[in-house]
Amino acid sequence: MERFFIGATNLFPLWTVLGAVAALFWPEGFTWFRGDLIVWGLAVIMIGMGITLNVEDFRSIMKTPQPVFLGVCAQFAIMPFLGWTIATLLQLPPDFAVGLILVSCCPGGTASNVVTYLARAHLPLSVLMTVASTFAAVLLTPVLSKVLAGRIVPVDAYALFLTTVKVVLLPVAIGILLNHYAPKWVGRIRVVSPFIAVVAIVLIVASIIGQRSEEIFRSGGILLLAVTLMHSGAFALGYGFARLFGYEEAIRRTVSIEVGMQNSGLGSALATRHFNLSAATPCAISAVVHCIMGSALAGLWRWRSTRRQGPDQDHGG
């Protein structure tokens, strides 16, 4: 059973794509998952992240802060810049522009850890970067969204901050406390919790795509172009940023993946609660695109590692 859940979790990109395609042609199968269910779904994802963490993880960040700091800086410098620039150059409608900028200001998502593993990059570093960017996002996501998207529509940074605390900081903290005070219970659910998180992400993405399926068929081309350009640039610039600072190949790949893959579920939840479903649409499309691109990169890098080093020499397992 454990092997089944691990295998199903590693197929996360496939489930996301299948869910999105199904939602386009069968919206009613997914649109029931809306409103507060999206917020609760994201909370489940964040609790799932929290129960994988302990005090030693934070000590690890303090022991090797440089690459973690590099990744977080790249995350909140490269992606927001790309989101705002592409939205401006393509002259996206206001709702789409806000959604693109909002998701670009979100932290790295847990999907990046799966892709890092598949890419034979540096999995422990990926986890630490995701954790660090998630906590940094409590402040940086509202502030950056206000600065960049506030030029297009009014943005209540304080309201965004409160929502981010509720759906990110508190659930992660609950997960950490559960791991510390109820380790036996957490040990029993830890096998299945990543798969539950995958189901929650797929439902969030599919729900938003299903609710906006007509809009996507009508104007999805420009959205797909914008999201693809943003993630392409992020993967490339993330890799180049780490290379510029002289880091080894495994760390370059890891930073590339962390910068290129966002917590689109958070973007979707924030957009739905504080803007509208049109603003959430780029976030949902982002989840599909970065999964496809990340998986393709992982396959390429894994193939290169196998050719150069042999099948057993990698950082990801």
C-alpha cells in the first residue's frame, strides 16, 4: 500500500493535466469544489507540508543558509518581475493580469519537491527552499502583489496578509506541532498525506478551470502564452542565477525548479477570495503548465545524469 501511494504521488503532474483536461469538457464534475472548500483544500495541503517538518529542518537551514537564501531571493525577484513584465507587454485584461502577477508572487509549491526528486537534483535543499519561501510568502506575497498588481486594480495588502496567515502559516504550524507532539499518529498518516495533498491540488485546479471553461475556450490562447512565457523564463533564469553564483549542477537544477514552480493553489485561493474567478484562471493554468514543463525538464535532466554518472549517483534518491 505504501508503494502505491508513493507511486501515485510521483505521478502528480499527470493527475494535474488529466484533471484540467477533464474539467474543460466536464465542468460539472469538478465545480462543486468551490468557495470555502478551496481554502480548506489549501489548508490540508499546508498541514501535509507541516507534518513533514521538525526542528532539525530549521537547524539545517541555519547550517547551510547560502543556497536556501539564494533560492528564496531568486523566487521573489525573478518570478514577480516576469509576471508583471509579461502581463504588461501582452496587455492582458486587468483580471488576467492580476492573476498572473498574483501567482508569480507566490512561494514555491510542494510539487517542486516531486519534480526535484525526479530530476535527480538536490531534494533536501528543495524541501528547505520550499519551507523558507512559504514562510517568507506570508509577508512578501501580499507586499509584492500590492506593489505590482496595485497599479492595475486596487489591492488590499493587509487582507491578503491575513488570508495568507490563515491558509499558509497556521496550517503549517499545526502540522509541525502535530509532528512534534503526536509523532506516532503522524507516522501513520504520513504515508498517505502527500497523496491527499495531490488530490486537493488537482481538485482546486480542476474546479477553477471547470468554472471558467467557456472563458478559457474563448481567450485561453493569450493566457496560455503568458503563463508559458513566465514559467519558461523562470526555469531558465533560476538555473542561470545559481550558475552565476558558481553553484554545482544539482543546486542549479534545484533553484531552477523552485523558481519555475509556484504554489498555484495559494494563488488560486487568494484570487478567488480577494478578486474573482477570472483572476484565478491564470493561477489554475499555471499549475498545469509548470507541471508539464517541470516534468519535461526532470526527464531531460534525469536522462543526462544517467548517461554521465550512472543510475545510482544522484542527490534526489
